[in-house]
Amino acid sequence: MSARHRHASEMTLIDQLLAEQQQLTAVERFSALHERGHVQERYSALLPATPPGPGEQYAFEVNLDACTGCKACVAACHSLNGLDATESFRDVGLLIGDGYQQTVTTACHHCEDPACANGCPVQAYEKDADTGIVKHLDDQCIGCQYCMLKCPYEVPKWNDRLGIVRKCDMCAQRLAVGEAPACVQACPTSAIRIVKRRTGILPVTSAAGILPDVGGLETRRTGDRQNACPTSLLPDTITSTYTQPTTTYSSSRSMPADARAADRDVLRVQPTHWPLVLMLVLTQLSVGLMIGAIWHVGLLWTASGALFAGLGVSVLHLGRPLGAWRFFLGLRKSWMSREILAFSVLAGSALGSFVLVPVTLSAVLGLVAVFTSAMIYIDTQRAWWSGARISVSFFGTVAKLGASGTAAITGDAVFTTVALLSGALFWLAETRVQRGCDKSLRVVTAKLSGIAMAKRVLAVTAMVCQAMALAFPAWAWVLGSAAFACSLIACVCERVIFFKAVDAPKMPGGLTA
Amino acid sequence: MRDGSASSEDGDASRAGSEKRQQGAAGQGGFATLLRSSDGPLTQQLGHTSTPLGNLPASLVPTATTSMVCGFCATGCSLKIHLRDGEAINLSANEDYPVNLGMACPKGWEALTPLDAPDRGTTPLWNGKPVCWSTASQTFVQRMKAIIAEHGPESVAVLSTGQIVTEEMAFLGAFAKFGMGIRHIDSNTRQCMATAATAYKQSFGFDAPPFTYADFEESDVLVFIGANPCIAHPIMWQRVMMNQRSPKIVVVDPRRTETAMAATHHYAIKPKSDLTFLYGLANLVIERGAVDDEFIAKSTSGYEAFAEFVKAFDVERVSRESGISVAQLREFADLIASKKRVSFWWTMGVNQGHESTRTAQAIINLALMTGNIGKPGTGANSITGQCNAMGSRLFANATSLIGGHDPAKPEHRAKVAGILGIEESLIHPELGLAYDQIMERVADGRIKALWVLATNTSHSWIDSEAANRALEKLEFLCVQDMYPTTDTAKRAHLYLPAAGWGEKEGSFINAERRIGLVKKVKRAPGQSLSDFNILRLLASAWGCGETFAKWSSPEAVFELMKQLSQGQPCDITGIEGYEMIEREGGVQWPRVAQLRRNWTAMPDEERSEETFASCGATGLLSERRLFEDGVFFHEDGRAKFLFDAPREMPEMPSEEFPLVLLSGRGTSAQWHTNTRTGKSEVLKRLHPAQCYVEIHPDDAQALGIAAQQRVQVASRRSAIEATAVLTSTVQRGNVFMPMHYDEVNKLTFAAFDPHSRQPSYKACAVRVSIVGN
């Protein structure tokens, strides 16, 4: 056989092999539409025999003794629910302690008082009256992500492809036909089950705090199963009085006193939320200028400009802004709804102030609107966003930016003085109100030192300029403008840190970030 | 009665409630929907459809299903592949398979995802540039032949894998040895199972793991030594959890692992004190008079010498050297001496040691002396690592002559040559070099060409910087893999794109000797070809197409494997073909043709449970263990007691490197240098993205290391960075790092067990310091 011929015959073989590779022959030989086998009986033991009655709801129950960290539940949730590549509604974290480790599977706790639902401005959450399942209405969601800030267990997950959040619905469609949720079906050691749980068994106290309670599990174990009052689900999780989660974690092993979330010491930098940073700074500047406009009515133009810029940029934060008109649905519970209402009224009033509405009224409405902004964050139960800290931050910004803006535009020395004083006061107050926020302060030191330094330098520069402006009135306009610019950027930096450094409560996570 | 009436009222109330809501919704009509849409295109994305398989995502409803064995670990779970138009779209765990009973670990659930990775190889690459298969195969042949012509056949070696189907392994081994005429072929099974294979071969006379998974459920005392099945083999752990006999579960492991947490007894021995510890236990068991004299007399040899030998391992010495108290040692010995069903299970903690073969045999000895073998819930059982390590051990033509034969035996050579239709002179009477010896010769330049298939030497070989320096010296490195992006493939002169699991046919053999099927349920991307087809192409290009004319398809090779197995302990002549494997839910070896004939030839009226057993037809059962008759595979039918004096670990901690680094599996979600598992976003969620080191809080405090701080871990070989995790699940003086971060093997110390040549990954000396200090 000549070389050429051999070459030709090999081409034939290659073509033949390539063609053969594309044939799915084994499938034709073996495939069938298999039926579900005996596993159904196995997992039917993991479901209640009857649906919940009045005063009851479905809940997850996790046997920690059987949860040994294989994490099949996470993968099965993804596969059996057809989720996106990175999506799963279940996670597995870890507790560690003296000679101790315990993996913890976790999904939505289908809380009795779901913070996600309470925070949603458009009622995109529904707590099913029969089953207690907290369901997210994907088509109702406007993608504001407030539920992600409200939920202390990191349950609602952002879906960038759709511009909405999605979350676990306990596989309600499966439960409705007597099938177990994906995670329950997939757990090799039957660690997850669905139980009926009596509702209203958690004491609702007014003092919802964020301190973890190591004794939570112990309390639950020693107490009567149905009437136990855990103060928190697990070590390093938020007090259960905030949302009244319904998941039960049980174990026959004793948990050491030093048991803690494996990721307790992980310093996590949270998303910046640029539209919110700019919206907050601009609207607070606007309200400050609105107050200035009581004395210098010409400022109304700038104040309104800042207001509409702020409101405009806030829309960028919504994944699906076209549904935002439904904001009034949440007015009864959601501070987000109230904020939208307050700023809508303010917008009308500000425009009205050009004709007949008193500027003072707009200024007052502005302060109310800033109050609703503050409440949005205060309502998330995070130490970094405590009432005191947010009041100082938000109203401090109103004062600082309003006064220095007014001073820069009008050259009014009184406002320069107010700006200088409020800057100094803010400096002092900020240190005080951050006490107890160790984790966030560590994040600032370790991860955000550049921006924190920029904020300090700019704030000091602003104050120096303001002091010089008072000393050299001839230069007041230039120095005032410089001070305002510095102050404005410092406030943006401050607000970036506000979002990035917040220590968000969560379920125990993995070993590292 | 009261409860009953109450619940019926509840039911009525709840029905009434839902009716009212429905009426309300209907009454408000379109306006309600406008205000609040509980359905729509986004909601429907997560909608379910009811199918015979249960509720499934509406977007992923299959038109058919087929089941196949998972391609990650040796548990050998069956996955039910959901097909649409013949192609896989999703999967679930198979309920009707005796291995996994409807469960899978995260790797199994994500088994299809790595096939769709964007970095799949779609064309051969020559020096990084795409070439056609014709050029690639000619290049392969020309380069290999030129090097053989110049430096001899000893200058070429193959490093293969436990990840491809047995039929491909057989073809590769036959082509390399009988086609290319080279001798050195080894595989990454050397890194995981060589010790178990060697230990069994020496002790039992054949590489024969004796157990079946039902033993997990039927045992009274389960002893796990150097094994962490909770995360390494979660589906085997499922079987442990299904045990209804309230078993004692003993874990022997320096770390307080997930399995140690779940056990009833944990003995945290000092690293590499296992051999002393096990000899001490044997001594205590003898002292208790708990040996099975009858079994020893009938079925073993060498017991007296062993009993004499272990006398030196008195309980105080063992306590001192292992760090386990005398009371605990006695407690453990009592469990073994309990006369209940005791099963011993080991994996990498034993296999990857400097005296691992003797350690595995110390476990085997415990089982033999107490008669805990060949009965339900007993055995000295190696939990295998890779999906087809067992296929490799028998049919890869590397560590034995194909089919578990001994090339030194003329009758074996004649048999193999006859079945394969080759000249007997093509069969070298000596086996080739082991992986470490091949790497040594690569480093010193004696081996010039290396062909690597479906393994990632650059990452996984011990002391990896030295290994990579060696690979740089090669004149010709050919890597055949699914991805041109593995650490090793990136160094290749010639890259051949391989189809993966799910894109080809063949069979795997799992840890309990069960042969299961792999099927073609996806189209391989671009021009990638199955390893089998690449071998057909290369054999043809080499000019030995005639020799391999019989090797036309995986199933044709399976027929050859059957013939080769005849008369061997791994006899599979009773397996008719792939359909039978499918029908029976996998078939364990041995499966001898004669058994079925005996049974079917029997007149109907004579068939009973008793005659079923007497004619040997129990060999047809789905779950079988070996050695029920107490007869082993040595010529005298006896198992051997084998032992040696323990040796100090090769690299002891020193003042400069005071800590012992233990490496191992950190998560169930990573596999095999993460080449495939790293393609799944879901699996990536399940482990830290960056390398970490677990260190005892006391050690950390002494070094001034805080939790989550970046630290440097240094050995005599290299230094790497990691995040410090403070946990007392590691002992003082030890640190642990997961092997799936590629930098970890830069630290490990290249020591090898002298019998199995398996690398000792589990212990080397390191120091830890704060980065920047």
C-alpha cells in the first residue's frame, strides 16, 4: 500500500470515528422511561401524614447527628428545581468548637414573622395560610433586594439574569402532591424532614437584638420539643424573636460551650449598592439644601435638582423597575414602601414650592423622608445600622452637606459655621455610635482602609476650608466650594463604608470566606 | 375519638378557607392579578411538571431515561440520566440499584456539568496550535518511534488513570505493550490503591477486596482506619447509617473528622503510628484469647510467627507511641474480641503511607485471627478511590498481565497470547516500572517520552515542583484529556482531546467488585474522541491495526476480557454482555459461567434453596462476599499473616519544621485535582475557593496566628500561602491541608512504600508562620 493510499484510508477511519462519536447508540439500546422506585416509600416517612391544620405549619427539621457534610442537598436542590448554574436554595455551613465540628444544612426557615415579606414594598412574598410556606412571587418582584437585607439568614438569593431574587419554597409543588422536597429526597442519611409545627410557640419580645445565644440548641433539647423557646437557631445566628424561624435543629450530642460558626472570624465585604449610596447622599443633600432654602429661596433649584437626581439614580437599583408603581401594597409593613411614598410626596411638594407650597413644608417633608430612609436600614436589625448610628449618619449628612452646600452657593457665613460645627460633631458622634460594632470596624481596618482614609482626609480638608473661609471672607466662595466638594465626596465614602462594612447576620458558613 | 373529630373539623375549616380565597381571587379577577401576579413567565421558570419520575422542572422534562454508573469515585452509584431526544438534559439518583438506593453525593448530582465546560478540548493541539487528527496521530507515531529507535523501548512510558472504562484501559495496556512494544505503563491508581492491591495479593493470593456493601449494614462493630467516608464516600456512609444492629462505629484517625464525629469511638492516634497501634491491638486480642483457632488452623498460614512478633507490642509501649491511653486500647481490643461481627475498613490514611502495605496487612491480620472474614458484616475491606481503580487493577495490563495474570508464568503468557492472537514473545516476563520509578527516570533523562491519559501529574504527584521540573525535560509529552487546561496538559507537546464519561461506552468495576455500565448520553464537543477511538486511531497509525482488529468496540473488548478472566478469581465468563449488566443492576465478580449452567441444567423439581447453594448458584446473587468457604487464592488455599517491624516516618518534625502536615480530602465536592469538579459552579460553592490550613488553636496562639489570617506553610521543598483555620479537630503539632489545592503537593515529601510503591502523602514536616514575617 502506498503512503498516499494509507493516508487516505486513515482519513476514512478518522471520519468514521468522528461520526461514530456523535451517535448516541447506547441510549437507543438501553433507554426507557423509568418510574420512580421504592425511594418514594423511604421518603414518605420523612413527611407528615396529613397537611397542617389550624395553628400549624410545615417546617424543616434537621437531625444534626445525621448531617455529616456530604452536601448532596445543595446539589439536588439545584438539579431537581432546574436552577441557574450558580443557584441553590440550600447551603451547608459548619460549627466548630473544642474537639467538635458539626455541619449544618440550611435553607429558608419559613419564618412565622418573615422579615423578607414584612420588608417587601410590593407584596412579592406570600405566607401560605394553609402550609405556612413563605413563597416568593417571582413575577411580582421588582428586584429591589430589600428582602436580602431584611432576612437574617441570607435566604433570598439575587438572580442577575432575571433581575429578581428567588428563594426556597419548600418545593411546595412537590408537597402539594405528597412528594418530598428535593433536599429531603436527596439526603443519603435522612437528616432533613418536613414536620408539622405548632405556630406561635416563640415568645415575641420587643427587644429584638442581634446577639447570638450559644445556649439556643441546649434550650431546645432539654425543653419540650413543641414548647421549647430557642433564643436563636444555632450559635452565631440572630435571636429567633426577630423573624421566628420554624426550622428545628436537633442533636443528641452535647454541643461544647465554645461552639461557634466556622466563619465567625471571616471579614466579609458586602456589596456597595452604588445606586443606593448616591440616592441616599443626593436626597440627604437635597433635604439639607431645602432647609437652607428657607432662608435662601434660590437654593430650591439646586435642592430639587439633587432630589430628582437622587430619585432617578435609585431606580437603577431595581432589577425590574416597571413594577415599582405597586409600592403602595407594602405600606402597612414595609419601610421601603413608606420611603417611596415619602419621597414621592416630597417631590411633589418641592415642585409645588416653586409656586405656592411653603418651602418650610418641603423641608419638613424632606426630614420625614430621610427618617423613612433611616428606618429602612434600622429595620434590618444590624448593629452597624443601629438607630443611633444611622441617625448620626443620615441627619449628619443632611446638616453637613446642606450647610456646606448653602454656604458654597450663597457664601453665608452662618451656614459655613453650621457646616463646620456639624462636621466636627459628626466626627465625635460617629466614634461613639460605632461602639459594639467590632466586626464592622475590623472590616474597615482590614479591607476598607483606603476609602476610610480618603473619607477622613476629605472631611478634615472640608473643615479646614470652612475655618479658613470664616477667617478670610474674601475667599469664602472658593473655599466654600472646595469644602462642599470635599464634604460631598467624604459623604459618598462614608456611605460606601456604610454598605460595605455592615456585618450581616447569617447562618453558619464554611471554613473560610 | 376526640382527636379524630378535631382533625376532621380542621380539615373542613381549611377547605372552606381555601374555597373562600379562590372565590375572592375570582371575584377580583384581572385587577387582582394586575396588582399582584402570583403567576407569569418568571414564576413559570421554576414551575414543575408531574412525570413518572415525580415532579421535575418543567424546563427539563425527559422523554426517556437510562441509568449508568457515576464517573467519580469507586462507590459506583447508578445515576438515572434524563434524556431528551437521546441526549442527557439532567439526572437523578437511581433507586433501583443495589449500591446507592436512590442517593447520590454532590459530585454525582453534578456529573453532567463538567461535560459542558467552555474549556473542553475540541481539536488536537501540537505545541498549542490546533491540528487535525491525521497530523496528530502521525506526529504521535513519528515522535514515539523516533525516540524508541534512538533510545530503545525503555525510554518511553505511559501514565494512565483509574477514570476511564475498563475496555479502554485494556486497549491502552495492550497497545502500549503489545503494539508499541514498550514496558513501562503505570497509572494514578498507584497513588490511591496500589497498597490495597499489593496487600491483598500478598495476603490472599489475589487482589480481591472481599466485601459487599451489605456488610456495612450487617456489621456489629465497624472499624474505619484512615477513612473519612462521611465526605469521601457519602453513599457508603448512607449504608452505615442504614445498619439496624446499633453498631459500634470506631474511627482511627489523627483528625477528628466528620466520620470521627459521627462515630461512637474515636482514637486520634499520632500520625503514622498506625502500624504499631494495630500490632498492639493484635497483641491485646491474643491476650484476651479472642482468636478464632479453628479458622486460623484451617485457612491461614504464618500465625504463630505473627503471634510471637506482636508480643513486643505491649500495651504501655503502644500507648506511648500512638498517644492512645492504655484504657482506650483495652476498650478497643474488647470491641474486636467481642465475638460479634467486626468489619475493618480502610482507605487513603492507610494506603498513602511509608509502610502502608504492612499496615493494610496488619488490618487483614486482625480480621483473619478473629475469623472476621467471609461472613456477613465482616472483612478487611479496602474502600477504593477512583471509579475504575478496580478495573485498572485487573485489566490495565500494568500492575499485572492483563486479567490479573502473572507475566512470569509461562502458562499465563501462553493463555493471554492465545486469546489476544499475539505472539507470546511480545509479552515481557517482567512488569514495568512503577509511577515513582518512571518519574525518577524522567528526571534523570532515561525516559524521554511520556504519554499521560486522564490524570494530572503536575498537580497530584508528590513533591510536585520536582515532578514538574522533571516533566520539563521530556522530549515528547503527549497528554490525552478532556481539557487542554489541566496543569499537565498545559505542558504537553501534543494534546489529544478526549471524550468524557457520558460521551462513550464501557464498564467500570466498583469497590465491591461490581461491574457497571457507562453509556453514551452526550455528544462529545468538536473533534474530541473517546479514548477507545483515539486508541483505534493510534493503533492504526502505528501500523498494528491488524493486531487489534478484534478490538473494534468496547463491547468486543468486554468479550476478550471475559475470555481472559476464565479460571481466574475474577472470572466473569458468566456475564452474557452489557444487557445482562444492565438487567441485573451491575454484576459482582466472580460470575462464573458454569454456575448458571449448573442451576439451569437442574430439573425443576430439584431446585430448592439448598440445591441453589450446593450447586454454587449463590454465586448468582446480587450482593456477594468472597471467602465464604474459607479458601483463599494462594496455592495452599490459605491466607498469609504478613508483618514487619514499624519504621519511623521518613521526614520527622524538627526544630526548623516542627509540625506534621497531614493532607487529605477537604470536601465531598472536589475530585481528582478538581479538573472536572472545578467546572461546576454548584460544586465550587461547597468548598473554600482558596487554600487553607487547619491548625490547633494552641499552636496558632504560640505562633501568634489569628483565625482567618494569611499564613505561610513551608517544608524543605517549598513554601505556600494559606488561610489559617483554627480548630482543635487537628491535634497539637499537626496541621491539615486539603489536597485539591494544587499548591499543597509542593510541600509533600516523596517517600514510598517499598512493596506497593505508593507515595506517602499523609505526613511531612512543615512550619507555619504569618505571611510577611
